[in-house]
Amino acid sequence: MPKDTEIIMNLIGEKGKSAAKMTNVLKEIGDGSMGDGIAKIADYFMSEGKSVGRLQGAIGVTMVVSLVCSLYKVVKNKKHKLDGEKIISSLKKASAESDTEESINNEINNKEA
């Protein structure tokens, strides 16, 4: 196995890479397109004459990374929505408390007058 191919296989199979990093890597390989990056990796292995099993393994890893990216976006969007709801709730509560304090101050001022 050529040294470059071995290095690529090891890097693709490494664990612990974030989905965002893998997405960026695939986009870089594909000159801005993640799909083109996947295709370039597949073409590379095809031209190296690697067995179908190795090619399927590389594509499988890439597909898993893509799935993780998608799940990451879903979780991130859900967290974003929950954060927004918490902010709105807190601001409404603060606004209601402010209105209550204003009403009390107005009543006290009216009684003093």
C-alpha cells in the first residue's frame, strides 16, 4: 500500500474529530463542496486500485461523519430555540416585575399627593 494511501486511511478512520472539523475538511478537499470532497476521496481510492471493501469503508466513514454533522445541526438548532425561549421568558418576567414596581410606586405617589 502506498504511504499516502495508508496515511489517508488512518486519518479517515481516526476517532474524536468533531463533525464541524470533518465538514470543513471535506469542503476544503472539494473546493467548497462537501459532496465533491467525498467524490475526490472515492476517486483517489479507485485510482489506487484498492479493494471495494476499503472504498466502501472510506465512504461509510464519510457517510457517518455526514450523519453526525446533520445530527449536530439538529441538536444545535434545538438548543438555540430553547435558549431563545428562556431569554424571552426571562425578559417577560423582568418586564412584568418592572410594571408591578411601577404600579406600586404610582399608588404610593398618589396616596402622598
